[in-house]
Amino acid sequence: MSIARDIMTIVGVSAGVFFFLAGTIGLLRFPDTLTRLHALTKADNLGLGLVVLGLLPQAGSVRDGLKLISIWMFALLAGATVSQLIARTARQRGPFT
Amino acid sequence: MSIATLFEIVLAAVVLGLAIWTITVSETYSAAVGFVAYGLLVALIWVRLDAVDVAMTEAAIGGGLGGIVLLGAAARLRESEAMTAERPGRVVRLCAAALSASIAMVLAVAVLILPDPAPTLAPTVISNAGATGLANPVTNVLMAFRAMDTMLEKVVLMLAIVGVWSLASDQAWGGRPGPRHEADPNGVLAFLARLTPPAGIVIGIYLLWTGADHPGGAFQGGAVLASMWLLVIMAGLADTPPVSSRSLRLILVAGPGVFLVVGLGGLCFGPAFLAYPVAFAKPLILGIEVAMTLTIAATLALLLAGAPERSATR
Amino acid sequence: MSAVTVFGLCAAAAVGVGLYGLITNPQPLRKIIAFNLLGSGVFLLFGIIGRRGAAAGSGNDPVPQALVITGVVVAFSATALAIALTLRLFETAGSMTLRSRAPTGPNSDPSAG
Amino acid sequence: MTEFLTGAVGLILAILALGLVSILRGPGDADRMMAAQLIGTAGIAVLLLLGAVTGVPTAVDVALILALLATFASIAFVKKGLSRLDTDGPG
């Protein structure tokens, strides 16, 4: 059982790290605001989400697991709102690179 | 070299690089952004040093709210930056660099030759924990062993808010701080500001409650509550209260007031000022903390909102 | 090299960087930021000393921790007061120096605050 | 397991430093905001992993505070930072 948990952690955290890396490289390399925003949301939502998913098997209790999930939920909410606001401004003003 | 040490060196290097960038960057707004990131990373260092209580305070108040108040001022003063371009001459800068470097060197040497074994009060604190019934040693120090400091700190917060309010112009005297935020009531921001605060308030209360036995407490809970209140204000769902409001002022003095009453009670019925009767120590401390959390939340939020700018009637 | 040494040197350097910024930056807001950096370096030194005094049952001496928590809150309130003073200074003095610009009235910037 | 998680912490920290580079470069305010958002999320991830590595379960509480404050800070960033671009719709 413990090996299965560890494998899930390793897979989840590795995938999360990969998405963080991809998102950051996108933020650095993509040409304009909207595409960079696209890259950011991958790192934000999937990166943190997969790290949380990977850490869930290691959580000691149900309460700790719920805390982990609610952290991800907060990050999702904030990310979605901020992306919308930035994107709307970008579209109104034209790409402000 | 172990992988943990490598991690620590990378973290310290990133923190230092960010500090240097924050000092040298030309735009104040960028410096404020850098400061927020710096606060976040310093919180990581505190977790690494096993001081989770401080990490929470640093994340919430030092980097979080402190960074935002700097950010707001920087955004507002942005246009005026060009006129104060006068930098000190090379001699002054060289002298300053020499002075700073020598002070940093002295501190570094002091860190390297700290006495061994280190002086510590931790065993004393832990062995006396039974007197209050609280398991978190930091809360014990804050609320019982050095309660006087904490009480006076509340007074400092109150003085700060009085100082900020007294900077209002004549027509805004006693009015509402900050601009009125208008937002689309069906927009994304309003949606976020309706969805987050209920959960945030629960977390604030949880932090206060868990502070008795685990890291957390009135400051951290209060900071979370303050940020939720400001989120609602920024989304335009509520307005800042006029600072002449009586109920607001009552909340602002509740924390130090309750603290003072309990302290005087110790003087009248017990051996000394702020001496808690052992049987009631825990409920008394929790009562003070509840009042303090409300006061801290209101004070932090109003400090962030700044001096009154509009008259109360508008 | 232990965590104490690494972060201790980092804290000492942060104090130096903050002091340099405090002296050389001409704008008041930048001085406030530099002062906060300096302060966080001093707080970290407290943390280092507390870490060395760790005892069984706590990873860090609670007394310096409590001092730092008090210090962080006081530093925040001092920062907020200093910023309010700076903004007020700009409101009264700034508009006088900048004749060509419109004075920054309280309602000209709808989202600041 | 600890080794792996510490390695992951180090990697995310390095990525975070990369994100800092993009804050430093700018060029626009929007990019600064995005980078700050990314740094906040990466910081939360580092905290969660650090809590698992060092066996300090309360690090999750720090991450919880950070997540809430980051929500608030992002909105403050956008509202204050975009004010110069005089947005009329979302602002």
C-alpha cells in the first residue's frame, strides 16, 4: 500500500514540477500578453493541482487533505479572476507588450 | 554537501538577489513588487528555521499586507517619480557602501562566533506551559509570560491608526478612507469577493482557535480577516466605514481594553498586573485573543485603507 | 554549513543591503522599502539565535519568536503611518512644485487606496 | 521519498527564480502581475512540499494563509497596477 502511495506522490509531484517549468518558460518566451497568460494558467492550475494531488496520499488525516484541496481551490479562484481581468484589459487596449 | 544544504543556499541566494534588485531597480512600483516576492521567500526561510508562527506572521503581515500598502502608495506616486531624480553623489554612495558592508561583515562574524551552547529560554517556557493550559509555547510567551509587550503593541497599533487618521484634510475629517470602488455587481471580481470571504472568515477563526495549541493565533487570524474585508471593499460590494463611527471605534479599542481590564483584575484580586488566576487562565487568554483578533483585523484593514479622503455624508 | 550559518549570513547581508538603500535612495517610499528590508534582516538574526536555542518540544526558542511577531506587527504599523505621511506630503507639497501638472486630488485616481 | 521531495522543492525554487527573472524583465505591468501570480503559486507549492519533507504539518497552514493573501494581493495588484491603463470595464 505504501509503495502505491509513494508512486502516486512521485508521479503527481513530477508532473506538477513539469507544468511549473513549462508555464515559466512560456511566460518568458511567448510573444504577447494573451499567449503568456495562457502559459501562466497552466502552471497555476495544473502545476499546483498536480503537486496537491501528489501530496494527498502523504497527508496524515482527512483534515490535512481537505486543507490541501482548499488551498488549490483558492489558487484556482484567484488565478481565474486575475487572468480574466488582465485579459480583458489586454483586449480593450490591444496587446500591451 | 547534502541536498538540504544545497536547497538552503539556493533559497538564501534568491532572497539576497531579490533584496539587491529591490534596492537598485529604478521604478518604485517594481521595487514594491519585488518586496512582496521577498516577503514570500522570507516566509519560506522561517518555515525552514522551524518558526512556523513567525512564518505565518511574515507571510500575512510582513510580505502580504505590508507589500500591498507599499504597492498602493507606489501606484499613486508613480507620476511624481520623475521630479525626485536627484541621486546622491558618488562619494556619498561609496561611503554608504563601505558603511553597509562593514556592518554586514560585523554581523556575519557575530553569527559565526555565536556562543556554544546557545543561551535559551525554551526549556523554561516549556516547563511552565502547564500554568496556562495552552500547548503552543509562542502563544504562551505572547499572552502570558510577556503579556505586557503584547498589550503595549496593541496600543502601538492604536496610536498608528490615530496618526494615520489625523493626516486627513479638513473637508474629509472623520470621513471615509480611500476611494469608493465601483465594480460591476455581476462581474468576476464581485463573484470572487462573494465566494472567498465566507471560507476566508472560517480560516481566520480556525487560525485563532488553533493558535492555542499549534502555530497560529490572533495576529495571523486577524490579518486573514482584514484581507477578506478589504477584498469585499475593493470589489465595490461594501464601502469603508466613516472613521467617526462609534461602533468602529469600539472595535478598535476592544482588544487593548479587554486586555487592560483583565490586567487590572489581576492587580485587584491577584498578586500582580496581568496575573491570571490559574483556574481561569485559558478562558481568560482566549477571551482576550478573541477581542484582539477583531481589533487587529479592523486596525490592519484601516491602516491599509489610509487616511480619510471623503466626507462621511457623501 | 548548517541552516543557521547559511541563513545567518543571508540575514547579515540583508541588513547591509537595506542600510545601503536607506542611505542612497532619494525617494521617501524607497527609503521605507529599504528600511523594511533592513528590519527583516534583523528579524532573521533573531530567528537564527532562536534556532540555535531550540530545545526538546520546540524547534525554535519561543521567546525570540514572540519578539519577532510583535516586531513584525509594529514594523507594519510604522510602515503604514510612514506611507500615509508620504502621501499627505505629496498631496500638499507635490502639487505646488509641479505647476505644469494637475494636482493629484483625492478622486483623480479611482483605484488607488 | 524525502530525497525526492527535497529535490522537487529545489526544482520548483529554481523555477521560481526563473519567474523572478521574468518579473525583472517586465516589460509591461501585465507581465509583472503574471509573474507575481506565478511566484505566489510556486511559493505555495514549495511550502506544501517543505511541510511534507520536514514533517512540519503546520506548514500547510502557512500555505493556507499564503493562498488567501495571494488571492487578495493579486486583486490589489490588478486594481492598482491597471489603474494607469484606465480600465473602465473590469476596474
